[in-house]
Amino acid sequence: MKINGTLHLLLACFALTAVGQVNTRKGQPVTYVGSRAPLRQNPYIELPLGAIKPQGWLKEMLIRQKNGATGKLDELYPLVMNNRNGWLGGDGDQWERGPYWIDGLLPLAYILDDQELIAKTKPWVEWALNSQQPDGYFGPSKDYGPEPGVQRDNSRDWWPKMVMLKILKQYYSATGDKRVIKLMTNYFKYQLKELPSKPLDHWTFWARYRGGDNLMVVYWLYNITGDKFLLELGDLVHKQTFDYTDAFLNTDLLTKPGSIHCVNLAQGIKAPIIYYQHHSDRKYLDATKKGFADIRKYNGMAHGLYGGDEALHGNNPTQGSELCSAVEMMFSLESMLEITGDVAYADHLEKVAFNALPAQVSDDFMTRQYFQQANQVMATRHTRNFDVNHGGTDLCFGLLSGYPCCTSNMHQGWPKFVQNLWYATNDKGVAALVYSPSEVNITVGKGTAVSIKEETGYPFEEAIKFTVNVDQTVKSVTFPFHLRIPQWCKNGTVKINGKRWKEAPGNEVVTIVRDWKSGDVVELELPMHIVKNNWYENSMSVERVPLPMP
């Protein structure tokens, strides 16, 4: 296993901060949108963008993004990200790369409350909102001839719209701009009309494998508006999406090299569980579990990802793993965690976030690898045993080495990780399911605002401290506080105000229900231990969970 220099940096720059004041958007208590019947009531609910603030080393990672390529990609990559981009009304690149960048830049901007970065996102959001045509279509609509370095055709392809839908969903979460609801409603009516004759794979095959991203926004909008046609559209989108459920349960897809594109797999693995919200058949959960088990058996690597360079390529640790796979797998795991509450998805998310992601991007967030290897001894220009080679540059750190999709897509990893550290719960409480230094502002119980500060050196340390701060207009408030005990932890310990409250084995979520007052402290101890895991041809990784050892 290669030495992960970035994680050593994270440990060095970690710092604890004091408890802050309770704030909610616009100074008012926030109500959270749960599931509307007949959709299944999920155990956890995403918080408004900006309600969770990173601290310590995690904040440092986001600041490095701001000062690095995420905040400057329009300057560093002007061929694609300048005013010629089709998503700004120009005649340049109009496919996935522009939306990919904003899908990471926008949450970063609102999490940091950085007005300069927010201003960079505004033209993209405004152009998308204003591009809607009378029939409901939005986005670029005119194809142009070939030009080196840009993708100017397939303007009406369904796939890039899915990325922009994710962006607009996040923008609405941060601002409440109702134009988003109007645009999505009209666009989804357009999809319902057009998909029977122009299915997801009409222009390219990518949308067929990534239809789960479309479906999740359809269900999100239904939970807001209750428009019944959205459920009909959801069934149609699912029907036209590659059948991951059948593929995982009944075929040898994941046992064969070259059978599926690595990023399609990272995005598509959540599709059965997204659909499970409307059709709560156990097979969708079972298929996803079997999919992950087969990935681990036939393609898995110690850093939490799999051989995919670009197609699926087994678990030899010299095979590559694409950076897009890391950030898309993180987003899939975050989506599945919210829907199921399954501890395994949080464990896997941390594995990818703390190991694969930081190792593949330079410390200043200015360069990245297209592929990384679990056993990587030379990040040099060389043709290797990959499914594809791009002039031998795939392991070289650079802005555009390998292939440029990851240059555009890598930015969503850390901001969306922050966004999924905390959740509202369907029992009107709060959940900390993924651990990193942070602070959350949330409304609990019957509408009381509370702030909880999480102070920790995790994943480098075993102790996590939560300090509760209740709105000063009330003395106390009763609510449930959910805490995850990772699967790898043999026995976790929870203390409340210095007194042992409970010991719990791994692989469960413990819930503390009590009357909380400002200054109450919850301490969580997660003893870490050394484990050995066997991999390809009797190779072995030694790990101090959740981190592999160098």
C-alpha cells in the first residue's frame, strides 16, 4: 500500500474549535422535507446546504479546494470553463464537464459561505434556469462541429441534464429559489412525454447507466410538490435504466473484466436503492449487498475502490482506479446511507474518503491523477496494463493528465462528504453517522434550534466529543441523538457529561433520547485495532481501521 502523504498532512493540520451560536437559514427554524406517500419514509433526511460547517482538518481541505483548482478552474481550464461553454450559452463544450465543475463548486461555495465562489456559480445557475423552452426542455440545444479538446455535439443528451439537476437541487437547498421547482416540474413533464420515443440511451449510452441520478431528483421533487405524474416518470426512468438489480443478483457482470465502465458502476450501484423508495421490495437491498460483495471479491482493493481503468479490471493492486469513481462512489454511498441507515455504507464511505480520495489529488488541490494504484511505486509517464492508456499519463499528477473528466468532476468529493456528516431524523432528532470535525445547526423536536459541535481527530484518533448548544429562548429540549458504531469497532463506549451511558458492539446505531441542555457533552470512544485482509494472489493489507497502514 502506498504511503498516503495527504492523510499525514491532515493529521498535522487538525485543530479543535470552540462551540458556536445556533443559527438557521434566515434566522428561522427549519422544517425538513421527509418522504411523501407512497414513497417509503427514510430514516434520515438531508439537511439544508450550509447547515453543516466543517472544522479542523476537514475545513482545511475545503479551503485548499477554494484556493486550488476548484476555485480557479475557469482560469486553469479556460478552453472548457470560459464563456464559450454551452451551459453559459456559448458554442464551446456543452456536455458534462461544465456541470461537473459546478456540482462541486456550488456546495463548496455555500458550505464556506464564500461570496466570491457563490458569484462564480451564479452565471451557470441563472443560464440553466433561463434556458427552459416552452416545451419544458432546458440546457444547450444546438450541436456544433468537432473542435479539439471540447465536446460540442449531443447537446440534447439526457446525461448532462442529470448533473445540472443535481446542481439545481443543491442550489434550492441553499437558497429556496422557487424557480428551481418550476423548471424541474416542466422539465420532468417534458421527459415523461419524450422518453418513450427518445429513451435514455437515444443519444449516448451514458444516461442509461446513470439514470439513478435522474430518478433521485424526480423523487426529491415529488416529496416537495406531490405531483403524481412524477411517480409515473420515476417508473419510466427506472425501466429505461440499466437493470443493476438483475445484473447483481442473476448475472456474472461483476466477475468479468471489461464488463462495465468503472464510473457507471460507481454511479449506478445506488439505482436499486433509489427505486426502493417507491417499490420497497427486499430484492433491491439484497441486490446492492451482493453487488458490493462481488466487487470486493473479484475487483476490490484495500483503499475501498476497485480495479477500473476504465472498464472493470479485477483486483490486482497494480490495476488503476479512476478518480471519478472515488467521488461518484462516495455520493452513491451517501445517498444509500440516507435511505437505508445501513452502517456498512457509512463505513465504506469513510474508507473511500480517508484513503482513496486524498491520495489521488495533490495537497494544494491543483493537480490529480486520472488513475491510482493500490500498489503504486512510480507515478511516472508509462504505458501500463490498463484497459486504456492516454499517452501513458494516467498516473502522472497534472491538471489534464489521463483524461479531463476527472479534472472537472473531482470537486464534489469533500463538499458532499461534509453535507452528509449529519442528518435530521424521522423521529425529529439528529444523527451523526459519519465522523469528522464539524458543527451542525438543526431544528429538533417541535421546532427548537440547536447547535452541536463535533471535536475530534478521527480517523486518526479514537475519541469524538459532541457539545450541545440549545437555543437561548428555551432551557432545554428533548430529542433523539443517533450515533453510529462502525462495523469494525468491537465495542464502542458512549459517555454523557462524563458518565458512562452505554457500551455497544459494532454495526449498529445507538439512539440517546433525553432532555438536552446547553453545555451537555456526549463522548464517543471507538477503539481501533489492527486487522489483516487478504487480497489478490495472497497479497495482504495491514490496517488500523478505518485507515490502512503504510
